Amino acid sequence: MIIEPVTRIEGNAGIEIRDGKVLFKVVELRGFEKFLEGRPFEELPRLTARICGICPVSHTMASVKAIESAFSIEIPERAEMLRRLLVHAQAIQSHTLHLFFLALPDYYPIEDKNVLGLYKANGDLVRSAVFLRELSQNMVETMAVRAVHPEVIPGGVTRDLDDEKAHKFLSELKKALNIADELGTEVSDLFKEGKTNIETCYLSLSNNGNVDFYDGEIVSVDENGNELIRFLPLDYSKYIQEKVEPFSYLKFPYLEGKMYRVGPLARLNVAKVDTDIASELQKGVFGNIRHETTLYNYARFIELVYSIEKAIEILENLKAGRIREEVKIRAGEGVGVVEAPRGALFHHYKFNDKGLLEWTNLVVATVQNNPAINAELNEVYTKDGADGLETIVRAYDPCLSCASH
């Protein structure tokens, strides 16, 4: 039996049931890790932004951070604040897209399980979601040239944000926070339901115990919520081992031999959000470690609120100053890590003394969830048969364009 394509996800995948075993099959090949070799450092953020149209900010941001790690560059404070604003703007658009256009039709009482069916049932909800995505995409385009393939440069940011635009976005984000609250009243109970199919470890960036999409240490916890490992981005390869299987172009990473998950569920199991409304939402559900995969969706909603609150906080406290630092080329090795909407994203680069890339490794969030997706599909099939397999895949919000290298 083959379920192909799996619908309402980013990229192409199929589910094959063969001799009682379920395989999550991804057979597209992108090849970014190879054709980036030999390219000058300044091209890498622009090229890697083309990996994905949903989370291009994450790839270009991980890329510039890897370059800065290799060349020992410290960026100005204002540049970092603007980068953080970009990261949260992308999280708003990505989480909104998944929650209200891809995931919600699985849970909402509608006959046509797509956004058009959702619009017929609740047009106001869809229009509100469109507003959130439009606002966030406008923010990315204003600060990074383009919404889909943004430009962020090593040493800082491409564009500054003037006071007029900052004031406009601040006003619209406050409206967005009210809209998110209304949407939460409408849909949050739908996303809280679920059952545990598998128990895993979790991994995410953490900054002094708080969720941080841009910077921090890598922290993992075990199945009971106890801290397992804590390490710096440059040391990731000491702990994460990447394996391959013959039926998929997605790699199978393990954390010191253990299956682990990344993304919204992982972030809220590892760390705390530090904004007012989102923290109360987190406390209401994530008092203890939670393993239910459907809670990925509720975690996304919490993070949607968190990113809106964080964006408001950044704009209200945006400091004056320079937006870029000079780049001095040297031979070196660097790792850049950010939290993409779907989880921790690693870019690992090695440069020669002319600033040309000699080698790279990309460890994408969906790749890290791949062992868990396969394991959970088999558990669900054993218990309930083929019904619901696509819903499980969608809960992870996999991005196969990002992941198939």
C-alpha cells in the first residue's frame, strides 16, 4: 500500500506500507551540500536562502552565523536585534501557514479538508490568518530585500529599519497579538487533544533556560525531562551521528545513539518562553514533559504568540547604532545554529584562506525528526491501521525541500 503524495506538507513524500512495515519515503534530491563547494563566502547566504521558500530566513541566518563563526566576526548590537526581528517575523508567517492552512483542516469539523473548506466554514478565521502572514512577510521584505529569498549579509544586516516603518510594524504587531488571542480562543482546544505514540529525547537552543530562536547553547533532555547533554554549536558533530537508509534521501540523525525530536514541541519541553501571554499558555500545558505529537500544533500556537510578543519587545527597545561589521577573510571552520520554525538548523562550513567554501554539512530540522516520524508511523499503523498516518506526518510540519540533501 502506498499513500502518495502526503498532502498539505512542504515538499514531496510518500508513505509505503510493505510487509507490515511503514516507510516514510522521500526521494527528491537537492544536492546543496555539494554544489555549494567552491563558492565564495558572500554567495552562501543568498544560495542557501533558495533551499526553502517557507523558512529562507532561517537558512540565510544559519549561513551568516557559520561564516561569522569561521571568520571570528562580532556583529553590532543593532544588527543582532534586527536579525532577531527577522527570525520572529518568519516564525509568525510559518506557524500561521501551518496551523491555519495545513493542520487545522484535520481538526476542524468541515467536509472539505482544505483551506477552501475552512474558508467556507469560517471566513473570518482565514482572513485573520492572512493578515498575520501578510504582516510578517512585509516585515521580512522591508528589512531583507525580499520576503521569499531574503538577503542577510555576513557582519550584519542588509538594510536598516527607519523609525516610520518601525512604528508602523509595532502598531500592526499589537493588532496581531489581539488577533492571535482571538484565534486561540477559536482553535486551541482542538490542538490540545492527542495521545502519546512514542517517547523520545528533545533538543533545542536554550539561552539561560529560555527559548531563543537566534542564539544560545544546544540543550537536550531525556524522555523524563532530565537534562541529557549541553554543548556549543561548534561541537554538534561530537554528539549527533548521521546515518542513512536505502529507502530515503533523508538522513537519520541520532543523539549519542538516542532518537530525539526538535521543533516547537522540543523547544517547549527543553526551555521556557519569557513573554507574558505565551508563558501563561506554556504553563497551562507544558508543566511536565509532553510527548503527544499532536501537541506540536499547540506548541506552534504558543510560539506564534511568543514571536509576536518578542517582535513587539524588540521594536520597543531597538537601539541605535551601526548595522554591519567589516568582514576579514581567513581560513577557518564555523558552525551557525538557529531555531527554524521546524527546529534546530545547523550550517557547518570550512573555508580556505581565500574565503572559498571547501566543505559543508547541513543538518536540517526535518532530518532530525526523521527517525521519530518513521518510528511513530509504525506505532500508529500497528495500533490503528493506515488511518491517521498523514495527520501524524503533518503534525511535524516536515519540510522535505529543506531536508533532502
